[in-house]
Amino acid sequence: MKTKAILLSITASALFAISCNAQNSGNRQGNQEPPTVDEIFEQMDKDEDGKLSKEEIKGPLKNDFAKIDTDEDGFLSREEVEEAPKPERKRGQRQ
């Protein structure tokens, strides 16, 4: 009987923790800030050469690659990404 009560308590605690974590994750998505240049390079610079090729990137950077690649060398440097126009937020998103 004591074992069942302990297991039930552990299970209830785990489910509560999972539920709270899921709710917090959902709240963060709506208020999430865009990644920093360092975070972008950390996530996308697969060959770690300090620049991003069109094959390495995704999302708005890929869509606007030609605009952002101001020196037209086929790569995005940290400086080019820092100077890139910020994507417009979709309607309904907080600023």
C-alpha cells in the first residue's frame, strides 16, 4: 500500500512538472526574441569557418541572401548579418 502511494505521488509530480513546462514553453514562443548574431553562427555555421554559405542557412537569411551579401562573395559574414534588415513581424505578434 505504501509503495502504491509513493508511485502515485511520483507520477502525479512528474505529470504536473511536464504540464507546467509545456505551458511555459508555449508562452515563450509568442514573446521569443530573434536570435543574436552569435546564436545564428553557432547554430548555422556547420563548417565553423566564420561565414555562412547559402547551403548552411535557412529562414529569412536564406530568403534575402542576395540582399544581405553586400560584398557579393557568396557568403554572409558576421558584419553582413549584423547589418541585415530585421524581418518584419507578422500581424498579431508582440513587439
